[in-house]
Amino acid sequence: MAGASTDTAIRTSAPVRVLIYLLLILFALFYLLPLFVMSINSVKPLGEITGGNMIALPTVWTLDPWRSAWSTAQIGVEPTGLKPYFMNSILMALPAVLLSTFFGALNGYVLTKWSFRGDKILFGLLLFSCFIPFQIVLIPMARLLGLMGLAGSTPGLVLVHFVYGIGFTTLYFRNYYAAFPTELVRAAQIDGAGFFRIFWRILLPSSGPIIAVSFIWQFTNIWNDFLFGASFADLDSMPMTVALNNLVSSSTGVKEYNVHFAGAIMAAAPTLLVYIVAGRYFVRGLMAGSVKG
């Protein structure tokens, strides 16, 4: 009887699983449709886009739109290609990600393993910073960058993204370290280990999952940011997202949609690659820091 019940349960659940998989595939195809349209139209001549079906595969394949989007051809005084600004985004994103991740880990360590007066208030203030809209800080941050001599520079953008990201990274590491055995920290203290030695030798080596979460989250937000780049950068420090907007706006007369599609894919490729390579670590890291005790 028990075996028959199990067989019946398996037979009845199989159609349900098939239906779920079909729905997931349908949703995935619907979600990926814009990327498919952008990809195929980025390798078409412009005439096939304006006078044909945008969903159809190209009859003539060409990489000229990609070369035009990447090149540094001049229109007026501003370069229209994305090539000069790709490195600007790298020089902005990587230092900001590394700094915010390191200091977020340090804050999480302090707020979970070292009790002091006002630690809950400090964590509340850092948590509150996660909910401050970008628009509120534009004028104060512009004033501060001007006083520091960092206005219109890549280090200024690094500072902006570091300050704005420290609240998120502190939250991640604080929740992750809350589940870390405090007894190990106390034992290290008894053995004579100091503040930074405990951090470097015990906590940080075990923080791989949450470091991946912090890196992916921060890199995605910083790379895709437009508002701070448009507000605080000049021509020499402009990130790729702002350059992409200028690339689209610089088109006069007939819009070069194939070039625009190619540029959009170029701008999105680094974050897409990060999620493809390390996306599973993002989920694992979030789950690792979701349970306390």
C-alpha cells in the first residue's frame, strides 16, 4: 500500500513539474527577448532595421555597428565612441568596490564581536544610509567634492560610491558575522591575538561567500550608475553609462539603432559577465548570512 501511494504521488507530481518547467522556460524567453532583439540588431545594417522586422535574423551580418560604438571618432569636441570611457568605469568601480567591501567587513566585525556604547545606534545610522535617495545627496556631495578638490575626477566618483555603498556592505557583513562563533574570537584573544590579527586570520578567511555578495552587489550598482556619473564627472572622468547616453544623443538625422544596440550591450556586458560567472555565489552568500545562531 505504501509503495502504491508513493508511485501515485510520483506519477501525479511529474505533470506538475513539467508544467512548472514550461512556465519557467516561457518566462525566461520573455525576459531574454530584449537582449535577443538588441543582439541581432547590433549586427545588422541600418537599412534592415528601419525597413524590416527587428526580430528577424539579419540577412547581412556586419560588425560595423560595434566598431562605430567602440571607436573614438570626433563629433564637435566630444568623442562619441565608448572606448575612452570603459577604463574610466573600471578605475571608478574596482577601487570603490574593494574599499566598500573591506570597510564593510571591518564594520561588521566591530559591530558583532566588539561591544561598545552606542554600537546599536551606529549600526542604525549605517542602516538608515541604505534608504537615502540619490537625489538628496547631490548638492551636499557636489559641495564636499568641490571643497576637497575632487570635483569632476575619478577619485571623486570613487569616494561617492564608497560612501554610498558602505551602509549596504556593513549590513551584509554584520548579518554574516553575527552567525560566526564568538567563542573562536574569545579564544584568539586569550591566546594573545589582537584586533586586526583576529580580523585577518580568523574572520576574513571565512568570509568568501559574503565577500562575493558584496562584490557583485557593489560592482553592479556602481557600474550601472548614471546619476552620480552625470552629476560629478567631467569629460575626462565620464563613466561608460554617461558616454552611452551621449552616444545616443549625438546621433543627428537618422538614428543609428544598430550602433546604439551595440553600445548598450557593451555597457551591460561587464555586469552580465559577473552574474554569469559568480551568480551562484551571490545566492549562497545571501543564504549564509540569513540565519543567526
